[in-house]
Amino acid sequence: MDTLIMVAQLLLGLSILVGLHELGHLLTAKMFGMRVEKFSIGFPPKIAGFKYGETEYSIGAIPLGGFVKISGMVDESVDMDQLSSEPQPWEFRSKPAWQRLIVMLGGIIVNVVTGILIFVFLVYDRGETYFSRDQVLEHGIVAYEIGEQIGFQDGDKVLDINGEIYQSINDLSSGDALLSNNGYYTVDRNGERVTVPIPRGFINSFSDKESMSRFVNIRFPFEVGEVTPDQGAESAGIKSGDKILAVDGKEIYYFDELQKALAEKENQRVEILIEREGNTFAVESAVSDAATIGIAVSSLLEPVRKKYSFAQSVPLGVKRAFEVVIVNARAMGKMFTGEVSAKNVSGPIGMAKIYGSTWDWVKFWSITGLISMILAFMNFLPIPALDGGHVMFILYEMISGRAPSDRFLENAQKVGMVILLMIMVFAIGNDIVKLFVGS
């Protein structure tokens, strides 16, 4: 069932984005009087379809893209037969270059608008919830495995990122921070100002969604939540709402301090100092071989919650949408220099895993908005067979006054298709390796 939910979300998200992208091409083509022969969501073989007017609308069996077939255009179908005759008024090739340029940009523009609208409405509907810089400065951070590798320590109070003041603890692991050149964090460590450098290629440590949980988090004071039956805490008389003040005389305030104290006492008994309704007393509890006493905890640290008006949500949503493009562009550039591993490239399996195995509409739209912006960016790359390749050739024609020959465009399309196929094979290969071998 988990796999079905992941696949269903991926297919729905891609179908929406691909359909809107191709709709952008279709509408702009028809706006300029071009004949659109086919509109397909998914690649052949065709599953279902119908014809309305001059256009055949269909759904393909391979749901990893789609296409619009415009008369008189050298596209991924590489159908050259119709180009041997004289150009007709309704054909793509007979239209002015500026109209053809708009048609080729139509899909990209729609994906950008879609991504922006999704981010704007998410900001308006959900607002923001985060632990602020002020809270980090008050309580400090917990450094997990990945955080310790670059020099963070428990209790560090992060002052800035690359000398710039940040807003929330999420900024510590943002793409902007992890992709920075010669980046660093400045921390207050027991009153001493310390620099923690961000190593070259550090972003490769975050190749899966579990990686973030192994970086850093804010320290939080806590109280006992649910008590598990038949374990040490219940036998000791610990109850929900109790505050743990000390373990074997070691003062406890933050949850990570409790975890460390118990980790030193596996399979032993410990004295725990409890505060309950203003009274303080000690109990004795067994510690399991997993260094637990059988409690869940409730954080006593409340995150910052902000709500925005629609007018406030628009610029913030636009900013977030384009931050996705900027981060991906920077990551791609660093991939060519070897700083970012190509193993981070994901195909459909990786995308499905990002959606996750639970159906959460907020998460679904967040990821779909992100993918919409990435699709727009990727399609704008000057690779033949992508929209960006067509844009490149049209701009060449507009600047030079000479259009590339049909034979050149045909060969360019073939080269572009080979490049795209190689990228897809590589991405799916990465997915399979991560699935069976691990990242």
C-alpha cells in the first residue's frame, strides 16, 4: 500500500504538471493560428484518447512526460515528411520567429506560473512554523552525526551563516548555505566565538530525506509524555507531565541531555530526580539495553507561528519559488566541477520516495510546486529536444537573420534525444542503486 500511495502521488503530480506544460504550448500555438495535431500526457503507446477539432487528445502509457505535435515543426517525433512540401499558413515554420519563440516558451511560462501560485497559496494557507534564531541563541543546538563531522557540538549557539543573520534553524541546512563557496557558520561555544567551516561538497551528505535528521536540531526542554507499560519508567512510578531534573545526580534540562545520561547506563538502574506539581522526589528506574526507560516526551519549546495576508503571501511565495530554481542552478553548476555528486540526480523512483508513503495534501502540493519550478528550469536548458533547445535556435535565427536548416534541426533533435535518454537511464540507475544498495 505504501508503494501504491507513492506511485499514485507521483503520477498525479506529473500528470498535472505535464498537462499544464503542454497546454501552454497548445494554447499559444492556437493563439497564433498554428495547427496542433496531437496533445498527449504521457508517451506512446496510447491508452485512451479522442479527437476534438483538428487536435487528437490522448493519454500515453509511459507517464514520464508528454508532447504537443504542431504542424510544420521539427520536434521529438523527427517527422520530416511534411517538411518536404511548401510551408502552409497554419504551420509552425511559416510563422514569424517571435511567435514561434512565444510558443516554445509557453510550457515553461505555465510551469513557472503554476509553481509560483502553489507556493503563494501554501504560504497564505499555512503560514510559517519554525524555531527562530533567537530560540537557537537561547537554547543552542543538538549536533548529530553529520553535524559533528564538520565541527558542531551540542550546545553551540549559531550566530550567523556566512556572516549573515538567518531567520530560522531550517536556514542552517538550506541549499543556499550548503552550496555556498567557502561557507561557514559562526557559533557561540561557551562564550567563545568559533567558526565552523562548511566543507566543499558538504551537500552530498544530504542525499536522502533521513540525512536532515542526522545534522542538527534545536535543543528543547521537555516533560514526560506517554509512559510505556511494563518498562522502567512505569515501574518507577513516573507519570505523564513529570519533569526529569537529574539522572544519578547529573542535572537534566534538555532532552538530548537525558538521552546521553541514559546511554551511559544501559542495562543498569538509575536514580531519577522528578518534579511533579511543585514537589521534588527521587525514583529508581531500570534502563533497557536500548538506553531507554519507556517514555515519550513533550517539548516545552513552542515554535514561532506566522500567518500572512494574501498581499504578503505573493512576494514571499514568488521568492520561495525562484529560490528553488537558483539552488538547482547552483547545484548543477557545482555538479560539473565535481563538488556536487551526480549520485544526487534522481529519477521517477527517487521522486516517488520524496512524495512519501502517506497522502498529505500540503506535502503533495509543496513537492508538486517544487517540481514545477525544476521542470521549468530543466526545460529551459539549451539542449536540443527540450524547449530550451528550440528557444536557442530561434534566438540564433532572430539575431543572425538566418534560420538553421531542417536537416540541421533534425540531427540536433536526434542528438538531444540521445542526451535525454542517457540522463534518464543514469537517473533511473541512481534510483536503483539507492534502492538496493543504499545512498
